[in-house]
Amino acid sequence: MSKTSARSSVVEKANKEGTVLVYGTVELDEFSDWKESFEKKYPGVEVEYKRKYVPGTPPPMAREIMEETEAGKETADAVIVAVPPLLQFRGLNLLSKMKLRESAAYPPNVRQSEGYWFPIVSIPMVQVYNPKLVTESELPRKALDLTAPKWKDAIVTHDLTVGTLGAYWFASLRPIFGEKKWQRFAVGLAKNRPKAYPLYDSVVDSVTSGETKLGLTVLLHDFMKAKEAKRDIERLKLKDVPILTFNAIAKTRAGKHPASAELLIDFLISK
């Protein structure tokens, strides 16, 4: 079967299914443009999107899918979450791998080699500080500066134990720093007893309220919202800490609209 006829077959099957259900962590207003564009191109398929939080091990979203599947209920056809939860989803045998024509446009280092998930949105993660509590001359310049005793009880981070984007950020520093430096950073940071919250909004709130002085894991768009609201927050630039990560999209094994899910995912990773 040619690529064109295979594509036509997927579209035909998706039109018969008529709908696709997505569970995800992106904001509703962010997803709405994707939904509108997809439905305009494929008017025979309606997209239903449900925003969910994922902190926890296993992620509550995964548990919900398993419970709905066991009860014979309709469940997500596709999920949009960070890579760490997707690793757990795969370990629970919840994902279906795919071969999508649009995935070839992405470099191998951002693709899951077997086709279990695909990058969908880049999420810059930045570090921040409260300018009323920290002067310019006091600011840390590199990661290991955060291990200085003066920052004890003054740092907040996304709770690494919930295994989501904050944990992914922390783990991503390991190959960048090298083992020795990363170990020094991990041990030194632990000694400074950072506060930890499972929601990113709470990390921002902790810094802007003055509960803590430095925030290590803040999503760029949350930082920008706080700035626009004229809250006490500025970006902390650490020379050796990267800022980018991404959320990915995957098709579930239990979804009742597999062709629609494949069509949607191929569309969302397309130009």
C-alpha cells in the first residue's frame, strides 16, 4: 500500500470513529487552537480534551486510564505529558507505538526510538529569584553556587519525588555536569533543605511571597504571567544550567478511537 493510500485509509477510519479523546497537562486555551485547526482540516473528527494533573507514582492520569479500562468505560485515546510520566505509562503497558510520516522531521535525539511518543511542545524551564530579598551582587552564577550555606532554607523546587517534569529537569543535568559535579550539586542542594511543591504555581508563589528567595524549576510562561502581574520575581541566569525541555504526545493501547488518535498526533507534530 502506498503512503497516500495508507493515509487515506487512516482518515477514512477516523471519520468512522468520529471523535478522539485526549488527556493532557497543557492549558485549555493552548490546546483550543490545535483543536480548531485539526477539526477544520478533518471536519469528520471531533476532539475532546480533558486537562489533567499528573504528579504521583504511578501518575493519577495513568491510574484513571487503567480504572476506566477495567470498568469498560471510554478512556483517553492519546495523552500529552512530560517524558518521565510517559516512562511510567510505558512500564504499565498503557502505550501503543506508531510509525508516523511527520516524525521524520524531528532529530533522533528528541524522538522516542520505538515510536511510543513524539515531542509536541517545548517548555522552557527557568530559575527565578525574589529581587526584594536578593541583591544583584548576591545572585548565584553557576549551579554549585546554590550549594552555599547561605541558601539554606531559601530555595524552592518542584517536588522531585513525584517523578514529573521537575525530576526530568534534575536528571537532565547529570550528563551535562558530569557525574562528579552532579553528585556535588545533588548533595549540596539536599543539605540546603529546599522546599518542594507538587505544582509549579506553588513554586512561583513561594518565591513571590518571600517564603523562599530562589526558585529552581519554574515554567517560563508561569514566570511571564507573574511578571505581567507585577509580582516580585526575576529570572535567575545560571551559566551552566540549560532551560529547555518538552512535553510529548502518545497513543494509548486502550483508547477506542485508534485511527483518530493517530491522525491527530500526526497532525500535531506536522509543520
